[in-house]
Amino acid sequence: MPKRFGKTSRLSFMLSAGLVAMTSPALAQEAADDQTNDSNTIVVVAQGREQLLSDVPVAVSAVNAETLENTGANDIRQLNQVVPSLLVSSTGNEANGSARIRGIGTVGDNPGLESSVAVFIDGVYRSRSGIGLNELGEIDRVEVLRGPQGTLFGRNASAGLISVYSKKPEFEFGGFGEATYGNYDNIRVAGGITGPISETLAARMDGVYEKRDGFLRDVTNNVDLGNRDRYFVKGQLLWEPVDTVSFRFIADYTNRDERCCGAVYLGRDFNPLIGDLNEPSTPLTPLQANGNNIINVLRDMGQPLSSFNNPFNRQTFVTRGRTYDGSTTDGGVSLEVNWDMGGASLTSITGYREYKNSQASDTDYSAVDILYRADDEDAQFRQFKTFSQELRLQGEAFDGALDWLVGAYYADEDLTVRDNLRFGSQYGRFASCRLVSGALGALYSPGSAGCLAARPALFGAASPLIYAGIDRLDSINDRGSLSDRYFQNSRNYAFFTHNIIHFTDKLDLTLGLRYTNERKRFTATFSNDNTACVQNQAALSSLLTNPALAATAGGIIGLSCQGNSTAELNGVSINDRRKESEFTGTAVLSWKPIDDLLFYGSFSRGYKAGGFNLDRSALKSPIPTFASVGGAQALVQGLQFDPEFVDAYELGAKYSSGPLTINVALFRQEFENFQLNTFNGTVFLVQTVNGCTADLAGGDRDLSATTGRCAAGDVSYGVRAQGVELEASVRPARDFTVNAGLTYAKTEYRDNLVGNKNGAPLDPALRKLPGDNLSNAPELTFTGSMAWTPDIGDSGLSGLVYVDTRMTEGYNTGSDLFGQKEQPSFVLVNARVGIRGPDQKWAVELWAQNLFDVNYTQVAFNTPFQAGTTSAPFVDPQFPGGRQIFSAFLAEPRTYGLTLRGRF
């Protein structure tokens, strides 16, 4: 199993980061007194007002246009290289890509969960952080605010926010163009033009087109997966009828037709095999101590065992005829109005957006046809239609002693999800062989009816029922969901205020308060043609009380009702609603003993709304019938999850003088009702996680669904993030800049976890969580960059040498924290060299991302339905209790290319 840093490696890591930090002041001493550092002079609106970055008593990273261009950022994922506290990743569907700040983010591919890290583009909130994975056009800057937000922006967020600001129209004619060609046959063309239409009206138009082969090869169907085929257009108008009023209108549209996102099996160290890979015909005995019966079944149904050799050969074996074709459209309009009324200024941002994603998939990620979503844009998609309105009024009072801001926000969003998850043409045989190879191993015969070599009366009088149930599994092929429909309307409004009291010219107190009112309405209808589920439940339910028969009968019922497939929901319509209102806020005390130094301390209370799990598997266990509990509507409350809260504490210091800036922040964040989405290999679990102040005696770490209960009065926060952040920048010469960032974040679950605020037991699938770090939450991360732009003689030409790096300590990529999902520490390096013409009118640049072709996984997961039996004695050397097979979504390999730029 991959290991985290050892003591020696961690020491080397920290010394390397510290060396950069220590050399920064030394280099700064060599700078001329009149030089300034561009990073110090970045103007941000992190507090709703234009301020120098060094004057903002908030943990915020600001990335300017030059850095974004040098690192090759086309969407928010590339910010990972320059913001150490941020991690953006995507998995089975880019529509639900996830952003994490200080190790905290929303996990999983479920559109019912809102983002812990909010994304704003030109002031308009994007409903899910994955929507920010589109092309962005030419960017002015990006601000990443860390910690809970809500007293400054329209939409609140519990972990932080990413705010993207694109370049505005200008009243001077100009434009740019660039063309890139790279490996994987990558072609990217981008351009923009801006200029005046009249003395008061300016316009801007930007566009991007990109096409590229994929990084993963589907050997069966001979196509690439993870390719790019997209275009983006954006038009803007800026009208300034008078000096005190401006109107900025933006319209944009993105279209993507791509094959996303294939996965590969993890290697033999994680998925133990039986026998010799080089001799697949060797007879294999089910439940051999060092093997896995589920791999027997996969092999006998056509899965090449070579697919378990090396995930980083980037070959996958997709079921013949299945596809990952996807279509995404994203567009919208916004109007920003700014009015300087003299004593106060008013800002209004109105936005309307539509986002739709349809994604076919071979959902079992194997050559065996077990589970799929059909390539039908009408039967499976997710769509957001969002209207938002933000108003802010701000000004000064008491001769400048008070800098005040009040605001209001309203949003109305319709979320529609349709799903058609279906069993494949081989599911029935796969399910029966999976059962027989474990419970009835001696009878395993994949070429025989029901996968049985013989049918002895092993179960006495119940034998005919057992064998009929096994045979009935074959009737499930090409059955499942026909068109499940989910609709959620979310309406929220909020009032907020953020006020800075200047006690003296050196001491400030900031007080912010927010009231949020959230209402969600939910409806769903289901249709399914899997009749075997109901038939097996009716036939075999009576056997579940017999200890000798319960495991086999339950296995047959479970396999026929696997995942979210049951015909009991045919024609069923359910509905529910929830409403909540909360006060949140912040208080910050800041002190500038000298002009170049700022100290601050803050407390914030953050909040993220509750909601509905948009997955039918949450409605019930597959064994009891709906009739026994009063119908599906009686269980709809099981789809709800509670709001998430956080108490955040922070101490910080910022020093900025000439070419040097250093920012330090100490933080602690405590999350109640932490919203966690986990795929356990069969269904998606959405559970809020809390801690119990009483000792649960290991009840939260066992396989029981009933142990580990806590009295409601003893329930407290369940997740804690604490650590230190350091950012430094130095510009010792006009043409040389060094930036460095270090984040140590211990983001972990508490011991003695429970499942909700009432103290219900934690789901057994999450038994590895107590006391461990969260997924995708490395304790130690370092980023560094160096940019050198020397003049080349007196020709007016200049060079470019740019390198950035991100060093990441090992972390677990799975939300259930199974040991097989551990990602070892790794280092990523990007580089760019080039020549620029006079005044940078043109440039030729050679670049590489992931320069050293480092192999690592974004997320490892339980491969759907592919868990072997545990009925025989077996000890997994990496995780006890099962023979679950694991797959992974890989990160991008090395890419490189040549870019030509022109500007006028």
C-alpha cells in the first residue's frame, strides 16, 4: 500500500519550502528602493471594496493574468499549481468536479449537494463548482478566499470561494490572438477584440476553440477517452453614459461534445488475483487465500486479466458498443450596474444561466456488460436553470470612521435530473456467477445454466426456491431504470452587511452579519422494468429468517435488486419540501503597527444549506418491500440531509514592503453536520457526519448498522481542519519574480463519529473515518514559481523562463478512506520558455505541463458491483473484511506544445 511521507521525506520537503521562504528576504535586500512587487499592488475586492491585497485582513490568494497565462490555466483546475490550499479535481462526470480549500469540499457525483467552495465568474454564482471547469476566456485575475463566506457576496459558502474576473471592454481599440499545437494532437485557438463603439459605449468579444485526443485508450472500441472538443464565445458591452454610472452586459456560451470519463483498474497490489496473469487458462479455485472470486467471474466472462497489470499504461477495456459520449452546454447573460451616488455607491448584478450535461457511460468500467447509461440526451441528463440578483450599497460615515456595506441576494433555481441506469446484457450471468462462486463454490460453472454445474438438494425443501431465484437473475439483462425524473426548485434570499470600523488609523474592527432563508421543493417519478427484483423478494423473503438460508436468499434478492434498480417504484411519484433560515457572520480585529505590517484575528460562522439526495438508492434497503413501510412516500424523508455549519478561527499577519510580501495565517475550523457523499460499490450514501463527546467503544468502527449510537445532547462537531498557511513573493529585479506557498492542514474526522445531529449510528461503509484525515486532504502542500523575463540586448526583444511546482504529501482519494485508495506523495512541475517581441506584440513559447510525466490518481473508488464474497476466512493485507475491486480516475499525463501569440 502506498505510504505517506516518512520522517526523512517530510523533513526534506519542509526544508525545501523553508529555503525558498528564507531566501526571499535575502533577495529582497538586493532590490532597489523604488522597485515594487506586482503581487503587492494587486487590487482585490475580497471585502466588497477595491483594496490592495496586502491591506485585506482575510486569507486570500490573488492570481494575476500573467501568472495564469504562464501556468497555462484554461479553467480553475490549473489554480492548483499556484494556490497551495486549493485542490480542484474531477471524476466520473466533469459536471460535478469538486474544489477543496484547506481539505474541505463537497465530495461525490450527486447534483443534490451544493458546493462547499462557491465559484463566481464576473460576480455571478455558478451552482456547482464543476461548472467552473469550462473555458474562461481572457482573465484579469482570480481571487481565492479561504474559510466561510457570506457577509460580502451573494451566495454563502462554508469552506471558501473562487472568484474569477474576466477582462472588461476597453475604450481603446485592441485585441489578441493565440494558436497552440501540442501532443495528443492538441489544437487550441483563442482570440479577442475590444474597442469603442462610441464615446460612451465599448465592446469586447472573446472566443476559444480546442480539440484534442484523449489520455485513455478504450482498447475494445478503439477510441480515446477524455478527449476535448469544445468551443466558447463571450461578448460584452460596457456603457458609461456619465462618469458616475456604468452598465456592463455579458453573454457567453460554451459547447462541449467529449467522451468523459473512463477509469482503469488499480493494479495487482490493490486487486489481488488468483493464479498467474501470464497463464489465464490455469484452473482457479474460488476463495483461495490470496485471491478473489470476483476476478474469476470477470475473467470467465471476458475481462482480460492484463487490465490489472498497470493502470498507468492508460488502457481500459470498455464493453463493446458502450460509450462515454457526453454533451455539455453552458450559457447565460448578466448585467452589472455601478452607480456612484456621491455619499454611497450601488452595485447590482443580475444573472441568468442555463447548464445542461448529458453523459453516457459504461458504468461498471469493465469489458463485461454489467451496468450502463445509454447515450440518450433525453433520457439521462442534469440541467440547472438559475436566476440570481445581488444588490450592494456601500459608503462611508462619521468622517470616514465607518466603512459600511449592506446587501441583498435572491436566487431561484430549477434543477432537473433524468436517469436511465440499466443492467447490461451480461448482468444476469455475472450476478449468478458472483453468487455461486462464493456461496456455492464447488458448483461454479460459468458455462452452465445459472452458473451451476449441478443442482443438488443443498437447501432441503427450499432448494427449488433457491435455484429458481438464481435462474431468475438471467431475466434482468437489459433491464433497469427507464426514465427516472427528479425535479428540485431552490429559492433562497439573504440580507447581509459588512462594516469596517476605523477606531484609529491603525486599528480596525470588521463586523459582518448575514440572514439566509432557503426553501427547496422536490418531486420525483420512477419507471423501471426489472420485475425479477419484486419476484425474488416475494419468493424468498420467507427464507430470510432461517440462519442457514438467509445469506444465500439475501444474496439472490440483493443481486436482483442491486443498486437503485427495482420495479416497485414503477409509476410512483414522491414529493417533499424543506425550509431553513440561519444567521451567520464574522468579526475581524486588525492592527497595522506600521504601514508595511498588518496583524488580524477573526471568527466566522459559516453555513451550507441542506437538501435532497437525488439518487433513488437512498429510498430503501433492497430487501424490505415498500408496502411494509407504507409506500415509497413514507420513506422520502430518507432523501433529506441537514445543513452544514462551521465555526472558523484565524490569526494572520501580512508584511509588504517594496519587492517583498509575506502572508501567514493560522486557522482552525470545526464542521457540524459535515455533508459527505460516498459510493460504497453499490449505492450512493449521503450522510451528515458529527462527533460524540462520549466514548462509543468502537461502535463507529465496526460492521454493525446499529452500534455507535450517541445521545443527542452529546453530539458535537465531526470534522476539524487546523493548520498554517504561508505565502511569500519577492521581486529582486524588474524582470525576476519568485513566489512560494506552504500549507500545513490537519483536516480530520474526530474519534467517536455519529451519522447526524440526533446521534444516529454512522453507516458501516464509513467505519474507516474516525480519527483519520479527510479524503483529498494532504497535510502538507508546497507551491513555488519563478518567472524571468530578461531583455535580449537592445533589440526590444525579451525572453521568458517560467517554472512552477506543486509538492503534495500523500493522501487518501476515497471518501470512505479504504487503504487501497491512498495516493503517495508526488511533485508536479510546469515550465514555459519563449521569446517576446517589442512591447510583447508577439511571442513564441514552448511549454510543458506535468513536465516529468508523474503518474497519480485523482480519485480511486469501489468498482460498481464488483465485490467478491467474504464467506470464507480471508484477511486482506490492506483492509480487512472484503474482496472489493478498485478502479481509479487518473490525472493527466505530461502534455507539451508550442504557442504563438500576437497582440495589437
